[in-house]
Amino acid sequence: MYNISSELTTLNQNYGLVGFEQNDGYIFYGDLKLNHKYNNISLKNDLYISMFVPFSYPNELPIVKDITKKIDSEFHKNKNDILCLACDAEMYLDLKTREDVTISDFIERFLLPYVYSYTYYKKYSKVPFGDREHGILGIIDFYKDYFKLDDRHITLQFLKYMAFEKYRGHNLCLCKSGKKLRNCHGIDIITLIEKVGINNILSDYNMYLEVMKDIKQQEKRKRMAEYKIIQQKKRLEYYLFPPKSPFEVSISKFYERYIK
Ligand SMILES: [Zn+2]
Ligand SMILES: [Zn+2]
């Protein structure tokens, strides 16, 4: 198991972070310095953060907070100034695939690119690397890219399968290639389940269901409101322009036909 205390000195020397042991992990504070170059564009910045690293890292992910509220709220940020560095599945997959993973890996792979991306965004009004949507859309797109699919509905089928079904290699693959899972996306599914874990996949799928439920409720509320407006409009029309009685209609027709 990874031992955080062995990395305290490195984290202090390389990133200026000072760590204190807490109940179930370490809490670090410091002014993280960015001085990085990507595609020949050098950027500098600094961000005062707190970072909680659970003892169980990398089986649980660190939480990083923007203490001085420097990052705009329209950029990737969650509640309570917690940075949205990437989707959890993406971080688990990356970190748990590394041998001898350290907190420096987390900082180099996710935290500093985030600060770089933000600094770039502030300067050029766009992001330097491919950016995903914040929230559930970004999460679905992560899985879509991971499985190299181009359909979000099929991606959701994969998520549902991983969350609820038992993997069987002889089942037909969900991508509709006509091949068996073991000859198609099987290995990708097995890797993801192993690195990310069923619970995290399930929680992503549940988030999708929650959001969908919310959208459906909103749609229903909107339809109800529209229905009420239509009903009111009908009543108003009836009130303002009452329909002619059948007798009146027939009289007018009679006139049209015989008098004119
Ligand atoms: Zn985000
Ligand atoms: Zn497939």
C-alpha cells in the first residue's frame, strides 16, 4: 500500500506543499506554482490550495480546494471551491494503471494541467487541450472516448452493463459489431471495472439517471404549464367569441344559398 509520509519532503521541495496528518489522511496547504510549457506556450501562475489526500490513495482520490477563490466559477469547479480536475473514472484509470503511483503523479497529471488550462483560458478565452463538458455530459464523453465509440446512447449501454450485469465473454458486444465481447470491447470493460471499480461506475450511471429524472420532471412541469395556458386561451376565446349556435349557422347558410 502507498505510504504518504514517504513523499512529504518531495512535495514540500517540489511544490511548496506542507502536509499535516489528519484522521483519515493528510491535508496539504501551499501556493502551487505553475511554470509550464505546452505546445511552445509558456505560462506562469500560482494557486493557493488545500489538498486532502486519503490514506487509501489511489483507491480514493485527493480533493483540491481553491482557498482564495481565484478560479472563476464558470470554469471547472464544484461546490465549495473544489476543483473539477477531470472525471473520477479518468483519474482512477490513469493513476491505478501506474506502478508505484505517488501524489506527485496526481499533481503532474491532473492538478498542474488544470492550472495551466485555466491560465491559458484566461489569456486566450479558450482551452489548450480538448475540454469536456462539466458534469454528467463530460463523464459520458469520457466513457465514449475510452471505448472509442461515437454514439452516446451505446456508451450508456456500456455503463449500464458494467454497473448491473455480470461480465460474460461469450455475450455479444454492446457496440453492435456482431462480435463476442471477448473478441471486441471485453478487455476494455474488464480493465475499467478493475481500475475504476463497480461502485464508481455505478455512481456515474446513477448520476445520469438522476439528471434524466430531473429533466423529465422539468419537461412534465413545462407540458403541464403549456396545457394550462392552452386551456385558458380556449376559455378566453370562448368567452370573447362565443361560437354561433347551429341554428344561426344554418340560417346563414340558408341565406348564402337562397337569398344571395
Ligand atoms: Zn468540470
Ligand atoms: Zn465492441
